[in-house]
Amino acid sequence: CWIGAFDEEEVSKLLNLPSNERPISIVTLGYPRIERKRPKKKTIREVVVWR
């Protein structure tokens, strides 16, 4: 997930960035703590309205 709003100063400290570099975005990676069941996928007829 792309994250564009964050505390730039805090992230710079965390990553120990030099003063001439700055973070412009964050991408989160990983696995969920709990595996969730995905809902059944709806058919096209259930989501599209023809008029």
C-alpha cells in the first residue's frame, strides 16, 4: 500500500537519512496477523445495472 502522508522528520530519523535526502513515500509490506476469510466474489449480474 502506497503511503504519501507521514511525519517526514520522524521517518528520516528512523532511517538515519543524511540531511540532503528526504523520504517522499512509504510502501508497506508484510503479512496480516490473522488470516481472514474473503467474501464470495459477486457475479457481473449482481454488480451491474442495465437500463
